[in-house]
Amino acid sequence: MESIKVFVVDDSAVVRQTITHMLSGSSEIEVIATAPNPLIALQTLKKIRPDVMLLDIEMPGMDGLTFLRQIMSSDPIPTVICSTLGTDGSKVALEALAAGAVAVVPKPKLGLKQFLEDSRREMIQTLKAAARSRPRSRVAQATTASAIPDYGTRAVPQRAVPAPSVHALAVNKPVVIGSSTGGTQALEEVLTALPPHAPGIAIAQHMPEKFTAMYAERLNGLCAIHVREARDGDRLERGLALIAPGGRHMQLRKAGGQYFVVVADGPPVNRHKPSVDVLFRSAADCAGRDVLGMILTGMGDDGARGMKQLHDGGARTIAQNEETCVVFGMPKEAIMLRAVDEVLPLNQMARAILQFDARA
């Protein structure tokens, strides 16, 4: 198996040397080039094509975010941010993820060399995961639906989006969405396309603690619907999307004809907290046929079994297609379990939500 080719862009010679030395002990990863700033990096990229770029933010000549946006708009390269500005929950970290970064590794201002050496295993796993991703250009969008692979799933034909009826608007039919790697950008595209009357949405996005509150705040400023980090006992209402807090599980419950969320601690499920499976299984238990489940881009299989439970209970289930996924892992696993009704490109997901909502 060929080694993963990594390009390190950081203005610190110590960081470049430490990372190169740290990764040289892995047979799976090879640092093929380094650059002290984006301007030199641009010249280097004319000669090489790395599998992954490890990128700092604060650099002379051009900052890392500007460079990242330029790369992602023209010829996307899987990119991991490694920066002192990438601390948990920071605005810069969220901007980097929104710009197309696969992951953010925060580095401390003090004890940097020791931190990098201690984080070797985590760094290698992050770079390996990034190498398997397919970041999309922000200007190139797929527009056609994909056929469901022949795993025995039932296909549902496309329909025009009907205007919501008074009856439909009076009924709160919830939507549950699960996503991971690439999900921050994917969710932004879906939620910003929804009108204010959209049904209530509960979201489990794999994110560290402290990230989700600021991420929800950012989306709230972009969307016609309200978006916020979920609190225990929050009611799921029209025009509201609740995002599970990082480091907590979120479940859907129903009482008195209303849906609300339970946010609680607990062990990781499928190595994640929040877990998509936890959310999906709770929705299957309390909402039955009256819920729409969507699984978006992400690595691994979290959410696949929960989507199977939704599907078998009569819920509507949709997976993002491979062409528009950064990582097709989670949708692919759900499809292979015969848990998916329809496979759609990302830019048709909002339309599918409104179709479901208007269904009599």
C-alpha cells in the first residue's frame, strides 16, 4: 500500500521539523514537502500533489484561512488545520471547517514540541482519515439524484415540491439528521435552503465539546430558521433546528402530542458522543412513520443501524449520495443495511424535507 503523502505548511521551522520527524516513524505516512507560508506553498503545489495538507493559520504573506478558501474553490485538497488559533470552540476553527477543512487539531502556545510528540498517534489517525475524504469545491455542486445500489431497498420517485397546506403546517412531523466528517458544510447547505416554516429538526453532528454552541450560533445567523445548541427538555418546534451538544447524547421524546429532546451524558456509542444511532433509535421509538431520517457525509457506520430501525418502522429515510459526500462511509453503511428509501445529492435535501412535510 502506498504511503499517504503529506504537505506541511507552517511558518515555524520547529513545527515543520518536529512534524516531519514525528511522522517519519510511520510506514503509512510520508512528508513529501514543507513550506513556511502559503505563497511558497502555492508554488510548491504546481510541482506536487499531496494526499493531505497540514496547515497553520497565522502565517506571513497570506493567512491560512485565505489560502484554504483559495485551494477549496479551485482544486480541493484534504486539509487538516493545526494551529494555536484552532482551540476548541474558536471562531477560527469553525471558519476553517466551514471553508472545507476536514479536521482541526489545536496546538498550544507553550510546550508545542512536547505536545506534537505526545499527539503522534492521534495526528496519524487524523491524517489517515483526511486522506480518505473527498472535499468538494464550494462552486461545484452535483445536481442529479443517484440510484440506490441494488441492495433491495425500495426506490421512491421524485415529486415536485408542493406548497405546504394549512393541515401540514399544523402538524409537527420531526426530521432527524446525522452527520460527521464534512457535515459542518453539508448541514449549512441544507439548513440555509429551508424556509421559516420548515419542520422541527434534531441534529447529531460529530463535534467536540464547546464547538457546537458557536457552530449553532453561526448557522443561526445564516438561516431563515432558528438554530441553536439543544438543552435538555427543549421542545422541537417548526422553524427550529436543535444541534446535540458536543460530549452529550440527544434523544427525541414525545408527550402530549409534542416532541422534545432529552440531552444527557453517557458512554460513547460507536465511539461517538453525540451518537447518530442514539438519536435515530429514539426517533424510531417515539415517532414511528411520522419522522424523516437523513444521514449525511461522515466516516464510519454511526447511524446506520439507527436508520435501519427508522426504516423498518415505516419512517422515510434518505442518504446523501457519494458524489457530494466528503466521506461516503456513513451513508454507504446505511445503504448496505437496506435502510434507505432514497439517495440524493446534498442540494436536494432541503427540498426533500419540504416534500415530506407537505405529505398528507
